[in-house]
Amino acid sequence: MPKNFLTDESGAVTVDFVVLTGAIVMLGLAALGVVSQGTADLSNDTSAEIASIDAGALPFGDTATGPLRGVDLSTYDTYDSRHDANWLSGTYSGWSDLEDDDIMNRYNQSYGIATATMDSGTIGYHEGAHVDYVAVLETIMVERNMEVPSDNYTATEIRAAYN
């Protein structure tokens, strides 16, 4: 009889399963209760911060108070119509994290592309996009007190040459 009891696998297995499943569900609900308030607070804070951003007031300085080589990104007229104030702000924010060497390399590359067809007065999408890149990079360089080559055209001058 004891041998049969130890080897017998029949019985109320579903009762064990129901209790175990109930415990797992309760643990999940408890975790949800703990995390949901923090998530809701973060979501509300993020929403309020985004709503408070004025895309017209970009953090790029003012040409009247600082030498931005003629580029005030808050009023800069981009060449590429897809490069709006949000694009300028996002690109500025993303590139501001780059090292000085990376900024200078991007500037030299974009400047070369932006001015490649300047003498002809014709510009393609590729060159036009790089005019806008030069504007953002010049602004970052000036804010970091990096040397912007003084014999180069400014982004504003390049932009005007293609109009």
C-alpha cells in the first residue's frame, strides 16, 4: 500500500494548478500596482514638457549678442523644406554631443558638399541639405569656441548664393 501511494500519479492536479496560477496573477497585479503610478507620473511630466516647448524659440543664441557668423537658427531659412524648426532643434541636440574632432570633420565634409556647385548657382537636394548641416555645425562650433575657418563662406552666404 505505501508503495502504491508513492508511485500513484492520479489525483486533484487542477487544484494545485489553480492555486499556482492565482499566485502568479496576484504577483503580476502587485507589480503592476507598484510600477503604474511611476509610469503615469513620467508620462505626464514628459507630456507637459513637450507641450511647453516653443519650436520658434530654439536655444541657439542671437546674432545680436553673439558671433554666430550670421546664423541664428531660430530664424534660419533652411534650404530643404523638410528641415523645419524641429529638424534644426533635433539635429542641433544630437550633434551637440559629438566630440570637437567629429564636429570639425562633419563641418569640413558638409562645407565641401554645400559649396561644390556654388559657382554654377545650381543646387541639388544633396548640396542643399548640406547647407543646412553647415548652419547647425557652425552654431555648435561657435558655442564651443571652436575655430570656424574665417575664409569660408557662412551658411547664410552659401544659402543666399543658391537663391
